[in-house]
Amino acid sequence: MLTLLLIAAAPTLPAPLARPVEFERDVRPLLARACFGCHGPDKQRGGLRLDHGPSAMAGGNGGVVIRKKDSAASRLIHAVAGLEPESRMPPGEGTALKSEEIALLRAWIDQGASYPSRDWLEQPKRNTHWAFQPVARPTVPPGDHPIDAFVRDRLRKEKLAPAPDADRVTLIRRLSLDLIGLPPTPEEADAFLSDERPDAYGRLVERLLASPHYGERWGRHWLDAARYADSDGYEKDNGRPYAWRYRHWTIEAINRNLPYNQFVIEQLAGDLLPGSTTEQQTGTGFHRNTLTNTEGGVDREQFRVEAVVDRVNTTARAFLGLTFACAQCHDHKYDPFSQKEYYQFFAFFNSDEERDIPAPVWGVKMPTPAKGKPAGVLAPTLSLGKGRKTHVMIRGDFLRPGAEVQPGTPSVLPALNAMNPTRLHLARWIVSAENPLTPRVFVNHVWHKLFGRGLVTTMDDFGTQGEKPSHPELLDWLASELVSSGWDVKRFTRLIVTSETYRQSSHAPTELIRRDPYNVLLARQTRQRLEAEIVRDQMLSTSGLLVRQIGGPSVRPPQPAGVSELTYANSAKWIESVGSDRYRRGMYTWFQRTSPHPMLMTFDAPEGILCTMRRERSNTPLQALTLLNDTAFVECARALGRRVQVEGQGDEARLERAFRLCVLRKPTERELSRLKVLLYELREACNADSKAATTLAGSPEEAAWMMVARAVLNLDEAITRE
């Protein structure tokens, strides 16, 4: 009788879709919306669970509901199609499935009703993925330096030889650009070249690590991860006049070598530290770098939730190297994180409130406040507010709360053992000795900045879809060394830059490039184009215009007219800085999210919207045009031309001086000969049109030297770190 009933019912069902159906792409979102609220990980009404393959196939209290390859006989289809009124699904006022959705479910069942393999749901054992395993300190192969020992052990197995050391001129320029982001002067290079002491290189390393510009260089790296900007974003994109306080905190923290574990804690929960100082609270400006929507008519709760989501995703990506955001709407497709665990993590941030605190900075001169405005300097921070209940958001929709959850961490990682855990507990858990991700992610971050490529190339994805480490034992040794040193970042950086692996030449024979084009095996150093801010800093420094003031509010150097007016709300008024502020380092340039400085974007600076662990690198004609024509670079060329006229006696000495200022080495005979010809031709042209030349640079002679300087400033070697 049942068979006859099913046969009679089948014709009333929508026909199955005639295409392949994938569970994660097609079926899970549908079940999450319509079914998981009652038959998911938190609630199994009638004993039925549909988010988990084995449970779904077992059925519920009423028996099997899915018959593989027979959708017409599956009670799940009958329920969602309303063929059994007493068991219609979704029940009550739930939105019935559309015909095309039922057709999709039928196709999925007829194609085998496959669920993805999710062993992490089927048993509580730890996932076997390498990044989730404890950091084990490996035995170091024989060698004088641990890093070299690991790298050369791998090279021997590959039958490759390491490159020789770079020459001393290249070394001092590389080290200076890497550690402080500024080129050395010819005089500093000469002093290093003439220093015959065996520890000359070590002394150079110590001098640069002690430089206050070290915090600027490595602070700029971190601001990418912290998605720093000087404006709110969205349509209005109002300015944030005190956002720079977090940038200033970052520079100072790095300069005083704040241990990395404390660096993390103060950013995530500095306000919750017992007796927290103003500076520690300022560190929580990390959380205030979220976008803020101040448009009229917006739903404040919606954008509060979006800000919390951003804090969750940024914390997971920057410190743990996880694509946790993929679990916001459903269980992570590839990694062992459930949607419930996402919102448990979310709960740590859900009760926080934004506030600004008085935070004057010694040595930083601030303008007099306008009438009715608070005096002093404010620091955007985060503080613990009144407790909010946190619910799983069905399909990530804050208007569809599911089961209530408490603060917690992913079960695949070591447990957070605390009663009523807070954001401070979370911060301490992230940097605990048992957490396998944090030290690996950070040492990989530093390695990437010094070699142009991480040991794990997917900087922000240490999950199952990320790349495996090229040197897993080296990665773990570095991670364990960082922790055992007390998370001492300068000591760790010193360890890397004193290795022969770091000091290698970037030049390589054709055969090596053929065998290892991306330098995975580290048989040489990596040649890298300078980042946007460092291109600017290099030219300002070379020309003598650079103002080396540390910290303080953002500045507005020249940019093409009308750029700020392109913003939707036309809220950004770009009033060019004058005096010394015009020539500050690139990291202090005001960053307007809807209209960033064009030079920064042309040279691949991030947009300040999402956590960026690795910048893209490009080489485009637009970059060359910017270097030739941007107002700041034209001013640099004019200043360099005047500088070499003062510092050199005679054309040849001046040309050599320009070359050394830009690339540190002396020009070859061929290069010098070509520069002489160029200077001669430019003098002829400028004298022929003396009026235009005088307008450009003050006199035909100065105009000729300005254009020679521009040619040298634009050498590929000048904007490349060898």
C-alpha cells in the first residue's frame, strides 16, 4: 500500500534538476536556511540531524528520511513538498521551499546524497593537519648557524649549492632598507666598507635595530595587517583625526622591543589588563580600525555586527593565519571550524564598546582645539560594555538568531580553560605556549618581509587549503626559538639577518633559476621592488628633502588635483601640507579609504579595508609615469640636482655623486659616459628654451641637472632592494 501511495505521489513532485549538484555550493545553504534551525548541530528535533552526513543518513526517531538515488521515496522530499501535511517542513509559519529548491534537493539525492568527508565532526580526535599540531623543536643539522644548517641540508638533498655572499655595498643597502626602510648614505657605506673588524656586519645590524626608524619600517608592515586608515570608509568616509594614535603606539611598541606576546595582548585586550595604562588601552585601537558607516538611515545594529565580524576575522587572520570568515554563514568547507565555533569566538567581542580616551603624546605638537572641542589628544580604543547574549546567526544574518552560545575557541586547537572567559583570556590563549599557530604565523610573517616569500606562501591561510611549508623543520625551529626567547622580536630578527642564507647574493645562474624560479629552496636571496611608502622615502632621502620626525598626526603631501573630490560624498578636502610636513615619510600620509593617495595605490599599497598579510607586487608603465611626473618626485629631482651641484666639483664628480646617492655604488665607465652625453644634450635643450627651463628649475643649468637627477632616480636599481 505504501509503495502505491509513493508512486501516486511522485508525479506531483517537481522534476529533479538536470545538472550536477554539489553539497557545499548548492545544498548546504538551502538546508542551513530551512532546516538546520531545528535539525542542525545545536538542536535535533525528532532525533534528526541534517548538517552531518552519517547522522542524516541514519534518520531520526521516525526512521530514514533520505534514500540515496531515490528522491521520490525519500521522506525528506515529501516533507518539504508538503505531501505529508502532518509533517510539513519547515513547520508552522516557516517559508515553504520553492519548486526549484525541491528540484535541487531531488537532484542531490538522486545523485547519491553525498556529504563532504568531515572526520572532525565524526570523532573528537585532533585534526591531523600539520599546522594544528604542537610545535616540536627539531634537531638542528650540523652547521655554524641554525638557519643555514636547515637550508643547506635541504640544498644538499637537491644537489644545489648556495649563492655566495652579496658584496658589502649590496649588504648595507639591503639591510638598511629591510630594517629601517631608508637607504644608507654613501658615507655610511664607505665606513662599513673600510671597517675590517670581524664583527663589522654585526655592529651594523645592532645600529639599525637600535634606530628609531626601525619601528617605522616594521610598524608599516603591521599596519597592513591591522587594516589601518585615517577615515571611516563607506559613503561619508569621514576623517578620523586621532586614528594616528594607534599608529604611534605601534611604532613605539616595536622600537622598545615589546615582546610579541605582549604586543598581541595589548592590541586585543589592553583595556582589560589589571591597572592598564593609557598606552596599553591605546593598543586596542587595533579593533577600532574597522569601517564605520555614518550614513543617514542605516541600521546601527547591522553595522555594529559587521564591525564585530571584522574584528573576529582580522584577529583570526593576523594572529592565527586562519580563514575563519568562511564559517560565518555555515561550517567551514575545508577546515575543522563549525559555524557554532565561529560565533563562540564572536562572543568575545560582542559586548565591547567603542570609546575615545584622553591620551596626550610627549613631544608631539598638536593644533589648538576649535571652540567646543576637547583639548589634548584622544585615542580611539575599545572597552568592555554591558554583556550581550550571542547567538549563532543563521546564514550569517543578524536578524535570524539561532541557538545561544558562550565565548569559546575552536575545538581543534588547545582548550581555553577559564570560567566566564573574556577578551583578555582569548588574547592570552592566542599567545599561550600550547597554541601551535601564533608563533608559526609570526615567524613566517617576519621571514616573508626579509626574503620576499614566506616559508608558508599563503601568509593568512595555514588551513588545509593553504600551502605546506617549504622547510617545515626550519619553521618549527624558528617558532620554538621565538617562544623560548620570551617572544623577543629584535633577537629573532637579528637571528635571521646574521645568517648566510640572508646575506646571499640575489644573482643566480640560469640553471638555478630554471630549477627553482621562485626561490623556494633559498639557494639565493630575492630581488624585490620597494613598497609604495619606501619608494617615496628612498627618493626623499636621496634628494635631501626627507624630514625624519617620528610619529604624530597624518600629513597630506601633494597629489593630483581633484582626487579627493572623486569620493561619493565629497567629504575629503585635501589641503596640501606645507613646511616640513610636506616631506614626511610615506607611512604618515593621510589614508582616505574612498580616495587613497594615487601614488600609494599605483605601487600596490593595500586599501586599508581588510587585513593584508602580503602585498601584491606589480611592475607597470603607470608606475614609471608616476615616478617621472608626480609632484613629489619632480621636487625630489629638482632638489637632488641642486644637491649634487653643491656637493660635487665638476661634472664627472657630480654625476658620480648622484649615482652613489641613488644606488650607493659608483657608476661603471659605460654608465658614466652615457650620463655625460645626457647632461650635454640636456644643457643644449635647456639653453635653447631658457624661459621654460628657468620656470622649471630657476635656470637652464639647474633644469639640466634636475632632469639628469630624474633619470638616475628612476633607475630600476634605485627602486629595487637587491
